[in-house]
Amino acid sequence: MEYEDKAGRPSKPPSPKQNVRKNLDFEPLSTTALILEDRPANLPAKPAEEAQKHRQQYEEMVVQAKKRELKEAQRRRRQLEERCRLEESIGNAVLTWNNEILPNWETMWCSRKVRDLWWQGIPPSVRGKVWSLAIGNELNITHELFDICLARAKERWRSFSTGGSEAENEDAGFSAADREASLELIKLDISRTFPNLCIFQQGGPYHDMLHSILGAYTCYRPDVGYVQGMSFIAAVLILNLDTADAFIAFSNLLNKPCQMAFFRVDHGLMLTYFAAFEVFFEENLPKLFAHFKKNNLTPDIYLIDWIFTLYSKSLPLDLACRIWDVFCRDGEGFLFRTALGILKLFEDILTKMDFIHIAQFLTRLPDDLPAEEVFASIATIQMQSRNRKWAQVLTALQKDSRDTEKGSPSLRH
């Protein structure tokens, strides 16, 4: 105060908090201090029983803290060990694929050992090569053909962007509908393809590659053109193959019967696929099948989106790639087996929902689906009905549909 008077500054009265601290002989530093410290001198001392009780509480706190610390350390160690095992497993698998399987593809790809390894997931470094071999190239598309189709697509885009006359476009074999498909729809869909990755959008490293494949395909198959959903399939292939090889795999993949039926919107054939799916749905999940029937929930409500994008839009990307692994090996039947596996995984939840909530759930599946749980559920699905496999059931339904112009009830009754 004397110093402040000399300095010409008024002194401040002590705060209530300072008064309190001045009256206390100690300031507790933690919960432990509150328990173990003796009471201030101006208060009566703790009774012996209370002091002992506090000591026991402190010791229990220490024990619990050590347990938590030990448990956390064990969890971290398990995570590290699991990561090391996974990395070692992937490394060994890469060696097996590169040194044993790929050099002897024709003789080994259908062996039991390779099928078991395939089910566990193809290592990313060899995935593109395996997919290309498994999909095949029945269309005999070459890199030169891709270059030709891409050049034609670029010429179309230039013609449309410079406002070429409708007659010129028609002479080139492209209608106004083609122009809309090749420009507006492709452009819009590319911006919505895996937006979280930010690599396919305008300015991203894979934007032009995706645009090239989709544009080239509309020139290669003008009878099919561009259909929503194709961008996701092309994008997954681009992540695993270079542009020309991705185009070859893309074109051959879309040429498969199931994909062609959906992308050409062949309603009759699509209904046949849905009918075949329901045969195995009722066989594997009778309770859920009855619940869906009761709520008038038809397969098209959730299957169309799954099939159109081969699950790449509906599932986490790493899980979708594992689905693709086995799909490339087993064919279209695995797409429907996967659908049943997903339904079985959530059967208990779905049986308690009504139409609206089921539709919402299945069209927006959880983002954190564990791959191992999904594949464990898929493994329990039997794609055999009355000694008939998927292809046999589908063929019988197609024949019956041609004969009677409606689905055959005989497969279920």
C-alpha cells in the first residue's frame, strides 16, 4: 500500500477469494488431496474412522486407475498385434498371388486354395489384375478401340459445346437425348461420385479419367448410352486399373446378362431377377420374407440401387471392393447372395420396422458395417432351392415367363 501510494496508484481491496485463501492453511491440489489432507487448523481433526475410510477410498481409486491403465495398454497392444498380423497376412497373400496364382492363372484360379484365399479379400496391389482376368474380355476390346471411342466422344462434346446444328448431330447418329445423356447427366453424376474422396469431382486427379471412360462408353454402346449408376462402377475400376484397362473391364462387366438387363431397363427381365431373388429370400429368411410381404415391400425398392452400382454406393468402399472380389469370381448370383446376407445381418431390426422405416434403412445402410460380420452373414446364405442353384432357378423363371407372360408360382408351391 505504501508503494502504491508513492506510485500514485490507489490500492485495491482484497477480493473475497483472496480472503478465503488467507484464512485457509492449505489449498487442495486434487481429489486425492481432498481425501488425504488433514483438515485446516481452525477445524476439528478428522475422527480416526473417517481418516481410515478416506485412506481406503484413496487406495481403491488407485487400484481402479491402475486397472483402467492396464486395460487400455492391453487394448493398444491387441490393436498393434492385429495390425501387424493383418499386414503380414496381406504381404504373404501378395506374394502368393504374384508368384503362384497369376503366373498359372488358367490352372489355378478355380482351385480350392485360391477360392479360399479369394474369399478373404484380394490384396489391393493385385486386385485390378485379378479383376481383369476374372471379368475377361469377351468383347475383344483393345486399347486402340478405346482411343477411337474417346476421340469420337471428345468430338461430340466439342460439337455440342460449340452449338453444332441439330441436323449435324443427327447425321452423326446422336439425338437430343444422346446429347443430354453424354453431357448433362454424366457431368452431374461425376460430381456426385464418391464426394467424400474429392478425387472425381472437377479439379480432382481422377475427374478426367472418369469422364473419358463414361464418354467413350456412350460412343461404344449408343444403344445403351449412359445410365445413372455407371459412374460408381467406372470409378471403382479406375481406383484399381489404368484408364484403358478400366474401360475394357467396364464394358465387359456391363455386358453381363444381369447388368445389361438393368442398365437397358428391361422390365420383364428385371422382374424375373426379382422373382428369382424372392425364391431364395423365402428359402433362407422365411420370417423376414413374410414380414416384407405383409408390408408390401418389394425387392425393387432396395435391390435396384444395390445392383446398379454393384454396392459401391451403398456400402463402405473397402467392403464394396471385397464384394466385387467374389462377384468377379462367382458371377451375378453373388450379388443377390450379398443382398440376402445384408438382410440376415439386420433381420432382428427389420422385423420390428414398418414399410417406411425398412425402405429408409435399406436405402441408407450404416456407414460403419464391419466387413467380417457382413461376410460371415453372407456365408450362411444357401443359394440352392430344391436342389436347384441360382442359374437353374433363373432359367426356369425366364422360360416360364416367356410361356405364360408372368412369373411362375410353381417354384415356391
